Amino acid sequence: MLARSLRPLLILSLSTALLAAGCNEPSEGKAPAAGEAKADGSAEATPGGETKTAETTPTPTGVTTTTAPADKGSLAAAVAEMAEVEVEYAAELDPLLDLVPAGSRAFMVVRDMGGLLAMADAAMNPLDTTLRTFASGIGGDASKDVALALEGYRSLTTSLRGPSFDASKGVVVADLEGEGVVIYGTSTPDALPTLLRALGASGDDMPDECKAVDGVAGYAVCAKDAVVLGKYAPGKGASGLRGSLATRLGVEDIDHANVLAHVAKDDDPKEQVTFAVATTPGLLHFTVGVASAPEELARALGKGSSPALGLAAPGSGFWWLKLDPSMIAEQAKSAPFPVRNVLGTLTGEVMMGTLPESGALVVLVGVTDPAPAGGLVALAGMQAAALPKELPDGTKLDIQTQSLDLGGKTTQVLHATVTPTAERAKEFSTLGLTPEAWLVAAGGYVAVVFGGGEEVAKTVANYTGSGMMPDGVRALPKPLAQGLVDGQVSMAMHVPLDGLQSPVVASSIDQIAEQIPAGDLPAGIDAHQMMRSAFGMISSMSGLSMWMGPPKDGLVFHLAVSTFGDPRTEEGKAALEAVAAVQGGADPAATYGALAERFKGSDHAFAYEARAGKNNAGVLMSVATLGVLAAVAVPAVVKYRDRSKLAGAMAAEPPVLELPE
């Protein structure tokens, strides 16, 4: 709801500023070049560079302080110190790659089935009660469908852990001349088809024909018929396969992977995809590699340091992008004069995130000189009178230019004051946000700030790009933190989900639930129950992160799912117990607060504190995520409910349907 309220303001402010054109008021002197010494002898931080010295920034209370930015060495040390449980997968990679048949166009190798099952259990256990309760309210066949799915999952995992399968030997699934074969550890060759049929599987493609693998003790191979089975033989090409995988993904991703796969549509490298999945306790990390990125994407994205992320609150969500400066320069050549001036100052860095303490949302665009963009801000203010004074929901909007004193220099900014309705005012109050927005060009960035007052705007305006601090690094998944510190990321998005389980967001959930019409809900379920059940379903997830490496010589895409708890570590078990306790009715603040106190020095401390309501950094991002989930979940549930009712009615008596004109 809050994101919806602010969206018109964002569109109006940005559109007006971008469509306006002009120059800034004459400055007292030329802005210092990137990295050049200022008049007082201190050095200016370079938004896109590596070398920085201490910078002066006002705190949210308006008190000017000097903050020494973290150097790359300290950030690298912070990454190195991040706790990461070293996982020794049950099976070695090369012996499994040797089992892939020669010439196979597609294959998948699983080194440790137990690791996959452990992570699946951690995700499924919190879902069990929630899904069954939710399904009973939906009615129709929902309860039956959910029960069958959950029971099928339990049967499958129990069997895979049983005596008929040797999970320690791994699994290989491969293409053999257009047909599939499955190679797995067992002393009973027909264990796989027996299990599949017990679970209700059938069809012509069932791997019914099985035999022990010749020359490799403890493995069996299964195929759909004896002809395919007779063609199988281990390819013994581990060295070549490992090399091709590493070319696409990198040696480190190969060594850390539990699951590795390669799919080739044909011999054209552009038609081939390689991926890996690492199952480190608490983190499910997917890596996907293709031979080449689309030409436009490769030209547009660059790489380098991420100084803007130093302004994001540690533990909060952000979106970050690094455009290639040469691409921007090329675009600037054909742009109109005012736009060309602005494009010529862009560093290529763009960031959206939330600020420490205030929790306000900020969008930053890196510049080497804020003057050209500042001119657009000033002229945008001249158009403010033409903008609407009231939004459709009754929220009043006042946009005008205002002067900010930044270190003795006056800077023109665009300031929007929102007078919300009583309902919206309650949302702002719940989140601790100020109903204001700012557009400012100063320091090393052009910035749009939502939810903060004048002192917050000053903090952003004075920020020149000190870069991430160790606390911010430690709050990220380690692979993403490593990539950012090494300057090997072109685009990144980090969305912590723990804030969705916090007491602050629980209050927002109730406010949203009150606005859902009862007629749009499944019979037997009220809006509060539905919303809380929806968030209960994702209680085992701590965050989502996506990022890309530089796409110049191929495209590597990463997706990391941080899980809240893992049965393979003591801390992970304690986290899962906390989730179960909260689902059973325990107080979230007390339960997660105790977890945060017990594991005070953990890399997951931000997650525990967010759920306990002790750290509300990035709560606005969480509420925005909440709004998106609600917008998707409610129609989906209603659609499923209607389909279930129709299916039940048709089973009782096939109707004659008349379609409306």
C-alpha cells in the first residue's frame, strides 16, 4: 500500500525533472575533478573509483562527522572472515563425470543427495501445517491435493534415504542418443523403477530396464528399454567435461557445486547452457553460464567498484547496476544538448536501497559533476505549479524548489510534501517514515529520496561514495559479497525477507488485510488468516539475491536463496526451532530476540534482529515486497478456489456451460 502511495510521486518528480532542460545556477567555483584535492586539503571521493579518503557527511541529526571509508583490503578481510561451513559432498566429482556416456548432449550430476534433501526438509517443514490449514479453508479438492503432495514428498525422501539407495555415491542423469539414462548408487538395480511405481508414476518413458554398471562397483543404470540400456557405457571423460564446465562457470563454482549440469541443443555454443547448484548450509546458490550474452547487454553493462552501496543500511535490500561508461559516452553523442551534458557526467553507477536509521528509500545515480543535473532539478521546480495537488486517493501533494545549505553552499532541490489520508498516515507512522520526497543533485550523485526529512536529504546530498563497510558486506551471501568486493559484478539485487516476519510488518499485514473485500476470499478464511498464512509459507526463507558478472566474454548469472536455518549445523537447528515455535504461537520478538542474543557474532545476526523487530533497516523494501506478494497471491488463491469449486461440481454432475456474451 505504501509503495502504491509513493509511486505517483516518483513518476511525477522524475518525469518532470527529465523532461525539463537547462543549466544550474553559477557555482562559486568549478567542482573538483574526481579524486582531486578540495580547498580544505581533503580529497574528494570518486564515485566510480577505487581510491578514497575520509569524507565529511552530516548524520541524520544534522551533526557533521568524518567517516573513514573502508579500504578494499578491510572489505576483503571481512569477506574472508565470514563463516561458511565447508561442505564435503559425499561423492567426488570426477568419478561421477566419468559415468556420463561419451557424446552426451545433456547431463546432470548430483554429488550429495543428502544435502539437497536437508535443504528441502528445512523448507517443507514450516509449510506442512500452514498448507493443510490453508487448503481446508479453500475447500474443494485443495485439502486432498495438498495432502497427496506432502505425503508423496515424505515417501520420496524416506525411500531415497532407505537401504535401497546409496546416496553417498551420487546420481547422474544423462542423454544417450536422444534418450535418457539414470545412473545411481545401489546394490539393487531395479530400486528406482520400483520406487517410482510405488509413488504412482507410469508411462512409456519409465526407466524400467536396469542393470549394474560394468566395471564400476555399487552403481546401476536404468533406461526406458533394453535397446537404450544396451548402448550405455561410462564415457570416462571427466577431464574434458570438467574443463568445459569450468570455462562456462569458473573453477571455484565447479568445486563448490553439489549439482552440475550441461544442456546443449546443438553444437553451437550459443545454444548451450551450463549451471551449478551449491548447497552450503543456509545458502542455496545457483550459477548459470552461457557462452555469450546478447550484444546489447554486453555493450551496456560494465564492472567496477560499488561506492553507492555504502549508503545502504547494512542488512537491508538494494538494487545496484554498473553501466559501461563507454556505452554512455556513445549514447551522449546523439542526445540533445541538455541531456548530452548530463550523460557526459554519469559514472554508470545506479543504486536503489534504504538508508540507515531513517529507513528512507533512496535512488542514486553516480555523476562526476552534479551541476548539469542540478540545472534540470531547478527547471523542474518551475513546472511544479502545473502538477496535480491531490492524488486519486485524496492524498495531497505539494512540490516546490527549496534551498539546502550543504557545507556553506546553497543547492537547489525539488521537495515534495505529502499530506496523506488518515489511512496512509497510519502506514507512514507504522514504518517510522516522514511523508516527504526529495530530488537533489549534489556531491557525487543525483538522488531521489522517499520517506525522509530535510536532514536525511542532506545526508544523501553530501554523500560522495565511501563504499560498503564491513557490516554491510557481512550481511550479504558470501558469493555476492566476494563479487562486489572484487569489482566483478555488473548488476545485483538483494532482497532480505526477514523483515516480512517482523512485528512492524505484521502490523502492515493487518492493515492490508482490512482492505481486502470479504467476497474476494475463499470461504472459511478471513483476510488476516490468509495474509499470515502466506507469510508463514516463506518463513523458512531469509533472502533472495541475484547478480551477474561482467558479460563481455560470456554471461554468468547467479541466484542465491538464503534459508533461515539448516538441520546440518547447530545454529541452523536453533533457527528452525525458533520458526517452529513462532508458528506454534510463541512471541516472535522474544523468540527471535533470544536467537539474536545467543548467536550475537553470527553473520546471520541481521536476520535474527530483523525478525525480532530490533533492526528495522530496509523495512520499506520488505513492505514493497509484501505489496507485490499480496497483489500476486490474492488473485491466485481466488482463481484456485473457483477452479476447485468448478471441478467438484463437474465431478458431481457434468454441467452444460453457457459462456457469457
